Amino acid sequence: MSNNTKQSGNSVFKAYFAGAALLFALLTGVLIYNLVMGDPANFEGAGLKPEEIVEKGHPKNILGIIHKGGFIVPLLIAVNITVILVSLERFITLAAANGKGNAEKFVRSMQGMLTKGDFDGAIKACDVQQGSLANVVKSGLVRYKSVTGNDNLSRDEKKAAIEKELEEATGLELPMMSKNLVIVSTMASIGTLVGLIGTVLGMIKAFAALANAGAPDTAALATGISEALVNTAFGIIGSTLAIISYNYFSNRIDSMTHAMDEASYSIVSNFQSTHA
């Protein structure tokens, strides 16, 4: 199977993964909210009908308190689950893209083999290393060997052919490495905004309870404040996780991109010095 076919299949899988992760996170968020947090055992039900316990009962534990956050809570749970799922997928994908060995040692080893003119050894090292970096280096080395034996091309044409091959190989690998990171960055913003919406709605309920004629409805006041604080907390947690995840994976991608650029420069420099 060719690299293009593999990458096409991987792209399709990752596209489906993103949609499936969002749907799974939303359904899981609703189920957790209704079945776990909404369990009547989390509320005091003295004097209430069974169907009124969750709606009117006072929370007995943290799960009941979170449930009082309202309908925004399942969305915020979904945001947190989505960040976790996509982060796991990115971690696995980038681990595979990094290859089996240390990338820096691989580049140094490849440079040493190029200096000795051992192209076959360098290509075998790429097969052992695997990953995105090895794919780029192998593509450049294969083109290097092919153009070196072509007497119909000038030196500049050979150099341009090698550079073009390295650029195309890098261009195929980079989208795969950054795939789905846009979801993580989006969740960093959405988590805060959705939490803010829940906070505002909770404060509206709290002030509405204070505005009642006569004695304030303390139960409604407590529920409103609880809804505001719970949604604020979940929004901050989701955004924090997303920001940490995005920065971590962006840094890893930058490191891998730098290694590709360094390896590409070494191949082109070796050609220039050898065919001066």
C-alpha cells in the first residue's frame, strides 16, 4: 500500500473520529447529567413526590449540587470529554508520527551516513525509524539517488527536484500532525463562553428570587447561585484543559517540523557539497 493511500485512509478515519467524538461526548454528557448526577439518592426528598425529588429536593452531595447547574452542565461535560478524547487521539497519532526512536539521534545518524555516502544505509534507517520524519527523509533520499544518476538534468535541476520532493513530502505529513487540533482550540473558547452563559442564567434566577415580594425565596436563590458557580467551574476546567493540551501538542509539532527542516537542509546541503 502506498503512502498516499495510507494517508488518505488516515484522513478519512480522523474526519470520522472528530464527528464521532463530539457526538459521543454530547450523549455521554447528557447521560451523566441525568443518570449519575440526577440520581434521586443525591437529593433530600422528604415530603416530595418521586418525580419532584430531583427538581425540588435539596442536594445532599457534590453530584446533586452540580446537577443544580441546569441544562448547561451536559454541554460543559461534553466539552471536557471532547478535549480528553481528542487529546488522547493526538497523543497516539503524534507518538506514531515521531517514529520508534529518538528523532534527534535519527537526524544525526542520517547526517553521518550522508557524509559517508551511505544512501542505502540511510534509507534502511528510515524504514527502522518510521514516522513522519522518516517518511520525509526517505522521500528526499530516494529522489536524491534517482536524480544523481540522471545525466539529462543539470545540477540546478537536480537540486530543485530534491527540494520539491522534500517540500511535497513535508506538505503531506504536516496536515496529519495538526489534524483535529482546531477542535481543541475551539473548545478552549467554547468552554469559557458556555460556562459564562450558564453563569449569567444562574445569576438571573438568583436575582429573580431576591426580587420577589415579601421574603426572598431562599431555595430559588441558592439554586440560582449554585447554577452560576457550577457552570463557571466547569467552563474554566474545560478551557484550562484545552489550552494546556493545545499548547503541548503545538510544541511537539513545532519540534517535529524543525527536525524535518533540519533533515531536509542536510540532504540538500550534502548534494550541493558533493556536486559542487
